[in-house]
Amino acid sequence: MTEINPVIFELLKNRGVCSEADALEFLSDSPKKTYSPFLLKGMEEAVDMIEKHIKKGSRICIYGDYDADGVTSVTLVLTALSRLTDNLSYYIPSRFGEGYGLNKEAVDILKSDGTDLIITVDCGSVSYEEVEYAKQCGMDVVVTDHHSITDKKADCILVNPKQPGCTYPFDGLAGVGVAFKLVQAMTKKEILPRSVLGEVLDLVAIGTIGDIVPLVDENRTLVKFGLKQIRSGAREGLAALIRETGLKIREIKSENVAFVIVPHINAAGRLEDASYGVKLLLKDKKLAGLGISEGAKAPAATEGELVKILMDCNKKRKDIQEETFQRCIADVDEEHLPDILILRQHDAHEGITGIVAGKLKEKFYRPSLILTPVAEDDSLLKGTGRSVPGINLYELLKNGEEFFVKFGGHAGACGFTIEEKNFDAFCKKIKDALADLLEKNPEILSLGSRAEMEIKPCQITMELASEIEKLAPFGAANPQPVFEIKGMTAERPFMMGAARNHMKMNLKSGGTDIQAVLFGKAKEYEDILRDGNRVDVEASLEISEWNGNTRLQLVLSDARKA
């Protein structure tokens, strides 16, 4: 593998990419790794069922979830099927009144609307009772989903790479990825034109990045081409949102999608109604009015009004989130930090507790749970949690499954409902289970180095930075590389930002002199990064662009005296 920089080769090996062919595919600007959609169990039947209903003129409802993955999935399938029929609707349940997945009240609404076929996207795999109810009401159901199946699975046509018996080569697709494979299957059977696939790849990129699924294998192919589609500016509503956030559409990267675009789409579902995201993302605005959930029936809004709604929701979300985060920090005994944070917040907004749990996890490096009273029934507590690497939160919480009214999730995140009267017993059960885990592996809660490998200061070059950019898009299972660099001297450090919480300096060693920045933790590192101090740092290497000029830059994540 002589044509690949040894540093890049080492980084690829860390990602499980060892052969030359796989390495060249990973680095390619036009990757080709993809699989036949008909390798997905249930796909043949799903396409046949949908085609049958289209030919009959049936009314078809796309039923999704209220996060960015669900919103993009609904938009994608609605866009594709609108090429074949006008008899469509979409439904996204309320996070607050209905919660995740299919529910019987929604099924009643769909039945009264004349629905003959429900196609779920990003949900439905374990909605056994709700699917049975829909069938009793005379409706057919096709479930497309990607979540782990840990309960009785729905007895209907099911397309999910994680279902038992599915031999699809890659099970890391997001909900929108599975929805895309459904549409791809319909193009293979010449039910839909192939042109629709390129049109919706931008939606696939947003939902895939937003759901934090591994950005490897087929996801990498979908996201790379999807980012190109975003940069084309063809989706006017998305382009308007990008402009309003201050991003440059031709320079959109996965990080911009993850930290700017996705939070704005999610904010609508967190605080108002996720249908606003669908309305903005749909190219054909006639389709925007097909929503039949309560929030989707809001009066028609212009593109500018929809962007403003999402911007306002996101700003409000950040304000509420920060207030709740500070209250939670005040409730944590930092001197005697427990192994797991279990916090009750009586008036926390349900739409932001998951984000706050994630921020607590990052700050204290502890699995974190936040519980709030259920608005309709204060005898119940609704909880959400986030976990650190090495602690599977789903498996940990299953130790208290006798207390759950509802429960679901995966290794890193979960949601659940318990009776208020069982709170203390639940806490004890979870803490005891974690204590057993830590007794076997006491190092789990020790925050180690983030660096993947050490490089010498002389290896920090524009050429290496350009090669690293070929590893993008960065995300889950493919993080931006962090290097350990030893023996640098800090020069001319100065604080930046209104709160003086950022820092810029030069780092020198021999003939290497490079600009470095530290975001958000300047006061924490002020003594270490004083002028003239010799330091060892952990940092990512980036190409900084400003006013048409490019330069190398280190973005520090840690520093210590050499």
C-alpha cells in the first residue's frame, strides 16, 4: 500500500480497513460500496404490497418519527411515492402526547382518514399490538425500520436489517437508509425512475448523520453522495435554512450537518411539531399539506416562515437546555461524584432532557439519567439516559426491567417510564448492577486519552492534513483523528470570545511553527498553556480557511506540561 501515507494507513487500520482495495474505497471521492436492496428480508414482499395498493388507488400513509432521521425518512418516501399516486398522507406523532412509534389513537385517526396501507419509517418493529389493531381495522402495514428488536416483533411485512434471519451484509443503516433501500428496490423493479434516487440522497445524508449511526461501509457511500447533493443547493428549503444559519452551502461538511442542520430539524419535534421539518424539506410544496397529525394541519407557511420557525425553535431549545443543564449540575455532588447520575427534574422540558443527559455524560464522564413527571399522569416518571463507552446502558437498565411501564433504547441511549413510587427501588437496582460491573472492570469510568496515535511535530504538514480530509465524512465509528504530539512550546497565547473561554496560540518545535486553538476550556488550561511552557498536546489537524487564505491549524482537546 505504498501510495497511502503511513499515518493514514494506521488510521484506516484503527477503523478496521486493512486491505488495499478497502482502503482505496474508503478514501475514494466516489465510493461504490452498496448492496442489492433485495438482500433485505421482507423487501420483495414490501415492494409487491406497495405496488398492489398503488394500482388499486388505495390511500397510503407514511408514518414516521419526530427526529431528523424520521423527518427525512417521511420526506423521502413521500417524495418517491408522489411520482406514482396522489392518494397519500403522512403522520408524525407528538413527542409529548403520543411518544415514539405507532399508537392506537393514531391508527384510529388514519382509519377515519380512509387509510388502506400504513408504511412506517424509522419505527414500528416492535409495535406488535398496534399493528394487530391496524389489521383489525382493515389496514395493511409495511414496517421499515433499523432499531434493535428486543421485544415481540410486529406481525406484518417487516424490512429491518437487524431483524432475525436477515442476512443483509450491513446492519448499520439509519431509518432513512432503510427507506432509501425501499425506494431503490422500487427503481430496480422499474416501478419508479432511477432519477428519484439522486434527488433524495441529501435527505439520506441528513438522517444518517443525525441518527449517529456508523459512518462506515454503505453509510459512507450514501453520505458522501448525499453531501454532494446538499452542496448542489437543489433542495430550496434546505438551502434557505443553510443560508440563514450562516453556513456556506458549497462547503457543507458532515460536522455542519451534525451540529447545525440536524439540531434545527430536531428542534421542531422537541418543542413544537416535527411536521415543520417535513414541510420545509419537501420540494413539492403541494405535498406539505398532506399531513394528518394535529400539528401537521397548521396553516400553510412560506419557506421563509418555516425557516424562522425552525430557527426560533432551536434558539428556544438552546436556552431551555442550558437552564436545565445548570440546574442539573447544581444537583450533582462533584466532590463525591457517584458512578451513575440519576437526577429528578420536576419541571424540565421533555424535549431537551436527552440532550442534557448527553451533556452531563460528557462533563462528568458518567452514565446519566434524567427523570421528569409525566404531564398527563404524575404517578409516572419518564426517563431518558445517555452512557459512556464501555457501559451498555440498555443492558444495565434491563436489570430493573420489572419496574418499567415502557422501555427501549440501545447501548448509548435509552428512554423509559416507571411508576413514581418505584423510583428509590429502581435507583438501588441500577446502582447495584453498575457496582457489580465496576468490580469486574474498575477502569471503565476512567477517561483515557482520545489520541489514536502519536505523530512527531515534523509530520504536521499541509499534505497530511489534506490526506486526513479524505477520511471524511467524520462521525460515529469514523471520528476525526486526534493525535498526540509531544515537546511543543506554547507561544503568545491569548483568550478569545466574549466569555474568554477560547484560546489561540502558536505551538513550536524545531522548524515546526503552527497555529493552535482551544475551544470552550481556555480557563481550565490557562496555566498549562502559558507563554514559553513546553507541552504535550492531543489535537486534530485541520486546514483553516479565512478570507481566501488557507493555513494549518491544530484544534486542541487536551494539553499537559511536557
